[in-house]
Amino acid sequence: MDFRGAHIISVKQFERTDVDKVFQVADNMEPYAHRKRVSNVLGGAILGNMFFEPSTRTRVSFGCAFNLLGGHVRETTDVKTSSITKGESLYDTARVISGYSDVIVMRHPKVASVAEFAKASRVPVINGGDGPNEHPSQALLDLYTIKKELESKQRKIDGMHIAMVGDLKHGRTVHSLSQLLLLYEDIKLTLISPQELRMPAAIVAELQANGHEVVETEDMEAGLSDNDTVYLTRIQEERFTNRLEADIYRGRFRLNQAIYTRNCQPNTVIMHPLPRDSREDANELDNDLNQHPNLAIFRQTDNGVLVRMALFALILDVADKVDQAAADVGWYTERRF
Amino acid sequence: MDFRGAHIISVKQFERTDVDKVFQVADNMEPYAHRKRVSNVLGGAILGNMFFEPSTRTRVSFGCAFNLLGGHVRETTDVKTSSITKGESLYDTARVISGYSDVIVMRHPKVASVAEFAKASRVPVINGGDGPNEHPSQALLDLYTIKKELESKQRKIDGMHIAMVGDLKHGRTVHSLSQLLLLYEDIKLTLISPQELRMPAAIVAELQANGHEVVETEDMEAGLSDNDTVYLTRIQEERFTNRLEADIYRGRFRLNQAIYTRNCQPNTVIMHPLPRDSREDANELDNDLNQHPNLAIFRQTDNGVLVRMALFALILDVADKVDQAAADVGWYTERRF
Amino acid sequence: MDFRGAHIISVKQFERTDVDKVFQVADNMEPYAHRKRVSNVLGGAILGNMFFEPSTRTRVSFGCAFNLLGGHVRETTDVKTSSITKGESLYDTARVISGYSDVIVMRHPKVASVAEFAKASRVPVINGGDGPNEHPSQALLDLYTIKKELESKQRKIDGMHIAMVGDLKHGRTVHSLSQLLLLYEDIKLTLISPQELRMPAAIVAELQANGHEVVETEDMEAGLSDNDTVYLTRIQEERFTNRLEADIYRGRFRLNQAIYTRNCQPNTVIMHPLPRDSREDANELDNDLNQHPNLAIFRQTDNGVLVRMALFALILDVADKVDQAAADVGWYTERRF
């Protein structure tokens, strides 16, 4: 695809070369995200960061990525403060807001709303999550993390084994990540979930049609063995029609130090899209793994900034100019790790 | 008036030369709003964008205008997050907030609150809407749009015919626009509304005293003929004491393709302050006109950025320096239209 | 202490030389806060302004201070829009958010939450208020104001007399200010409050152990005499278990023109942490003193910007570089006083 001026609505729009391109630009963003260098390549540009559903992490991550390229951020954080409550159509909102900015990130609770919005927008739109449907930058940062973690262990995405654990029915991130994995070869996916929260059959079928091996199981400990990556998810209680039903599943599949040591390969990477539910009755990924070197969950969110910088740079066609507009950083930039 | 350091509270403070000045500076802002050039003339300046009543469009438009001149924006979007709930007076809020910024835009649900706030402020204040009372930048952008649209058709504001349609009783925008039209000559206004939602008699009297011709009617189709501009408005349900009463009027005056073609002159400009209510029972301006070349509603919101840039530039006395502080734009700036 | 990269969590971490250092850097920030000069020393840096409890004044003051040094601000204003409602731990929030910014200001309703957050953060954290507990930048700006006000009258903090009035039990600011006063010598504190809202005994004991003289009284008029500074506070109704109980005390201790003139020394400085409650039944500091030259309450909030700029400059180690990165200001900067 041609990223220049493109909308980013769905992972389905990417071919493997597109993903490679995003990852290569993301690699180049590291000195800026790590505050070794500062770039002003988008100095004067404006991001419309339109969040019609709350999401602190995604919102701040996109905003920060744009600031790191030198741009301004104008933001909306609440659907109730918007004209939508006065009966305004997505078409009108898009026509208006796209007159205020150079690129828009939009999150909205309604499936397909962002695509509809993008159709009317005069500037490029990135889907920041349309309800339970798509969240392409999350899928890209997940895959980018897998790539970097595996490469540091001399492995790669092609041929890898990955276990996905938890609420695979409602988890938007595992759906999108599975879609991206269709671009790769010879992957084994072990899908660990309650029977009622299994990965949608259509996705399983697609994975298999692509030549991937898919194993579905309710036996977590057996499923954990022999994986390069374990990708855990939270029970998405907000997606249940009856929230009480979520209580049945919460806390059923947990990874902690003991279970990890007993079942996983010693260099299995641990991932989670966050937020993880750290309340006692949930705790799908225990805090006793917080210091584990294979716990990649915060490298994931850090990578999110790189991937989002890459998307902005590609869409606004400045990927080759970032370094020219760069300078050294003069303030305290040490990080505690 | 001297714009330097002035508060912008009401359209009544403008003479015709003042409006001309704003429009002339707004014209000069076009290359910046259209991302041909980027200016840093207000680099380091801070806008306090204080919205004590929700308004995504106006808030983002002002913020974007300030960013386009290179400045920072600090924002408040909700009255509940403010000290006002702890019994703080507008005087105190103004004294404090004006110590944080170079200029303030304030929106507040209470009539005359912004004028009261401005009296205590140490920096210039722009009224971003004080309840049903005033919203001067909206009136300016409406008139600026009329001027540009008519000029593109070799006509001008003096001598024009304009129809205003809908809730003319509560519509702040038609009141303010009427005030501005007092600065011009020989205008014919056709006021189309339900009997109960007529333009306030005082405004009608002022228009007539100024030599304008005013026709009031409930017959929309007759009223639409022979106009340079038709300005539609939404039923302002939030201004009704009894919201249910608003339902009686909603949907009563609608403009769509068929009605337009049947009644309007072929180059009649269609305007609306937005948001338009696109719910089926309202739909005062139908989507079937979205592609019509005379539909100026999104040019209106685009012009809002120009007019607000002009106000900032004049108040902060940098109108003549914008171009000196300018550079070329290096990112993707094509727009879909 | 070494400010470079430090967390600012509590006033207890300061020695007198630290406070001196902050005040000296704050003095140097004046040309920037007063818009004589503009500095870009933090150009490209990002502040994470995380407010999980509303506070317009503190939030905007910190954001403005960061902008005045040239940096970007990413903001969160509402706990409900955050992952915390999905069971996320402060540890996770801190790990994630600290990957997005160079420094974080955090406000949170829970005592000790900011310290817990800071422990997991990879970047420096400033406590912007953790419930009724600490708010160190407020204490610093209060003391900085006292210092500047007294110096303008050829007096100093050592040896001064100060009266604190109102809700001394719940008032976080008077607690923190008292802590800072332990770094100074020979101070007389007159604590005027209802018996039930007295300063906590532990703080009184500390002040006395430090050699300060403490007088506790319910007799306001007697207590007001012979002070360099009178520091008034609002009844903190939101900190009462039973809000109705707050009504008993509201309005009991009031300072107005007549009481001031009758009881205070002619150059007694009047302070208040704001917001003051200007509702008729409260009105602990009357508006009839608004024009009094000794009323320092708005100089207090102005000083807040200087002190916060100083904290950022010290933590990010740019205090010596601010002037090098400076330029003249080209826009209208006159202030109405």
C-alpha cells in the first residue's frame, strides 16, 4: 500500500511488505523515543486526537508520538462534550474536524464508525479502536514486540509458536494479531480459553487455511509448554451483555512465577495488551513476574510509541526527513529500569 | 476599536472598519490554515482555552487557530473539574487563570459571565459563548463566509437578500449575525420560523431602524425564493424550559434537494452554524445536499479557523509579523474534497 | 538533595538549602513568566500531567510552567477515563505512563498513591496532591510568597509571626507549610480555628520542638494582631465524613476590611491557598479586601508558576541553560493589574 495520505482503519489493509515498512521506520524512531535526539519534523502540524470512548493509554501514546515528531495535539476525550449528543452525524463531525488538523486519530465505541468517519474526512484518519472491532496500531505494536523479542533470542515470527490465553472471544487484540499473523508462515497457535470464550471460528479457519497449526484447549498448563510467546488477555467484562457472567471466567486462567517455571520454555516471552486486571479475583498475569526478564508487557507499550510515530511519519510522508530535523537533547533523560 | 490587548465580548463592540480589519487579516491566514506555510509568530505564547460548557467544535477550532500561529494551548473542558464548584467567584477564577496565559478564550453557560470574567482578567479575553447570549467569533465567521461566498459570485453584503430559518428565538447565531448586519446597508432579511420561535422583536426593530427590509413568515417555500443566502438553524432544544416542547417544532422547516431546486435561486448559498441535527425527526438540512456546490457549511467551519487566527493575531498585535515568522511545510498536506 | 532526576513527593525531603535553591531558580524564571523573554530549553520534552482528581488551577499551573520552558504537555483529567477502573494497579499505570514522558505530575485522591506510583515510574514524578496528604509545590509557593512579601517590607522568614486561620485540621496546605517552617528559626505561629478543627497535635509538637512559639486560639480578633502574615483557609467540606457537619464551621472565621483594619498590623500580608469560598455563608476572605495592597493571594498563584518552572528546571537539569535557549517576545504582553 501507499502510506502517503492513507487512512489506517484495519489490519486487513496491510501486506507483509507494509508491515515490514512500518517496523523499519519504527526502528529508526528509537533515538527519539529514548530522548537521545529530538526531531521537529512535524513542527506546526496538528493531530486531532479524538477519543469518543475513554482510553488513557492509547490516547496519551498517540499524542506523545506526535509530540516526539514536533507536532501539536488537539484533543477530545469525552463523547458527552461533543456535538454527537445534539444529533450530529459522523459525516458532519468528520468534515468539520478534518478542517482543523493534518491527521486524526479516532476512537469510538461503535463498530465501523471510524471507517465511516474516514470516508468523510479530508485528512488521513487512524483507527484508535472502534468498539470491539479493530485497533490496528495495537496489533502492529504487538507484532513488532514479538519480532524484537524473538530476534533478541535469534528467532523470528515465521515458524514461531504462540499461545493466546483468556477471553479470546471478546479480545479485540487477539483477533487483530491473528489477522496480521496471516501474513507470516508456519506458525503454531495454541488458543487457551474457556469453551464459551473461544476464538471466533472464522478466525480459526482463516489461520488454518493459511497453513498455520491451531490447537484449542482449556488445559492451560499443557497449552503453555513449547511456546516462543505467551499472550495473555483480560476478561473483557465491558463487552459482556451480562456483566455478572464475566465473574464466572475471571481468575480462571492465571500465569504466575510457579506456573511459568513449571510449564514454559525458559525463554518464553510474556505479553499482555494491558490493562491487566490486578484485582485479587482476576489477576490473569501475576505481579510476582514483574521482575522477570521475559516479561515484555512494558516493552510492548514502549513499542507502541515507536509504531505510532512510524505511522504518523509514513502517512504524513516525513519518514525520510526525521533525522534532518533533529537535534541533541539537553535535559535529564536517564531512565530507571 | 484598537484590537491590541482588547477583550472580544460582543459583536456590538465592532464598527464596520473593525470587521473589515478582521476579514483582511483572516484572508492573510489562508496559507497557514491550508498548510502551505507554517508560522511560529506566537512560539512560546499560551492560550488558556477555558470551556465551562461543552463545545468540541469551538474549543478545537480556537485551539487549532492558536497552534497554527505557533502557540501552546492549555485547556479546561468541564465545569465540574473546576474550583467554581467549591464556591469560587468568577473574579477569583479570572485573576488566577489570567496569570497562566497570554490570552483566554472562555465559554460559560451563564449570560454575561464572560464579560464579568474579562473585567477581572489581566490578559485579553475572547467570548467563546456565554449561554444563549453572545458568541462573537461565530458571527464573524458567518459574515466572513457570506462575504467570500457572495464575492465568488460577484455580489456583496451590502444589498444582499438573506433568509434565516428555524429557531430564530433561541438561536444565538442569528441574533449575533443580525447585529453585525447593522453595519451594512440595504439588506433584505426573510425570517422564516414558527410563530412561537420568531426573532426577538427588538432585533427586528433594530434591523428596520437601520434601513433593512424585514419580512417575517411561516411559509418556508415562499420565503426561500430570491435570496443570496439561506441560513438554517437547529431547534435549540437545550434552551427550552420544557424540552418536550421542542419536539413540536423539530422537523417543521427542512431544506432538501427538492425544496431547494423548486424554490431557491440557482446560486443561493446554503449556511448553517452547525451542528445540524441529522436525526430523522429533525433533519433541518438534508444530507442529499451534501455534494451541492452552494452548500457552504464546511467552508463556514474552515473559515472559523481563519477568523480566530485573525482575532488572536490582532489582539496579540502580531498580524504584521506572521509572514516573517513563516517557513515552508514539509509534510503531506493534500486534502480530500 | 540532588534535584537531578529526583521525585518530589513530600516537603519532608527538603533541607533549607534545597528550598533556597528552588527559590533562587524561581527568581530567575520571572522574565519568562512575565513574558519578557521566551525560552525553548525543554523544546521537545513531554510532561505527563496526570490528574486523577480534578484541580483546574494546579493542573493548568504545572502545564503552563512546562510550556514556558518550551515543552509539550500530555494530559489526563479524569480517573473515570483511565484503566484504573479496569483493575489496573498503580505499578502498571506508572510503568506505562512513564514510557510516554520525560517527567510526570500526578494528582490522586488516595494518600500515599503518588509515592507508590513514583516507585514504579521510570521518570521523575512530582506530587500534585495525594488526597489530604501532601502537595509540596503548594507549600513551596506559599513559602516563596511569604519570603518575597516580607522581603519587600525588609523582613524575613526567620523570626516572623504568622497566623493560620480556619480548618487547620483538614487543610493540607497549612500542614505542609508548617513542615517547611521547621527549616527556619524563631517563628511565632498563631493557630486560629474552631476547637474541633485544630491543627493536628503532632504538627504542633514538632513546631514547638523546633523552638517555634505556637499559640492556639478560637479568638480570631485577638489572634490577628501582631502578625507579618495571615494565612486563611477554606472549610474543606470535601474532607468531612459528614458534609453537613462542615456547615457548622463555615463562615465562623472571616477576614474583611473592617476586621483587618481593627486588628492587623498595617503591613500584615494576607494569604489564602485558594479557591476561597465566596458564597455568602462562607466568605472566609471578603471581596472588600480585593484591592488591598497587602492581599497577596493572586501573587501566590503567580508565584506557583515560578516555583513549578524551578522544579522542572532543577529535576530535568536545565536550570543553567534556560537563558541560553531564550529569545525576546514579539507579541502583546502588557498586563492589567
